[in-house]
Amino acid sequence: MTRRKRRNHSAEFKAKAALAALKGDQTLAELSVQFYEETRMRWIYCEIVP
């Protein structure tokens, strides 16, 4: 069984997530879904466009 590579998020991504959490407009569950989708879409885009 192969081990999955650990995700490394950029400082920009971390700052964006922290500011959104501090703003308090959304719950943590909503934020996690939002930022997971952004990360997933970026990964899919990188796979399609070399």
C-alpha cells in the first residue's frame, strides 16, 4: 500500500483561510468545504493543463 503525499498549502492559501475564519461570516464546516473545493479544482486544473 502506497503512502499518500502530504499536502502543502501556500502562505497565500493559509492567510486567505485564516482571514475568512476570523471574519466569522461562515462556520468552520462551511469554510472547510469552500477551501477544499478550491484546492480540488486547482489540482484538477493542473492535471488537465500541463
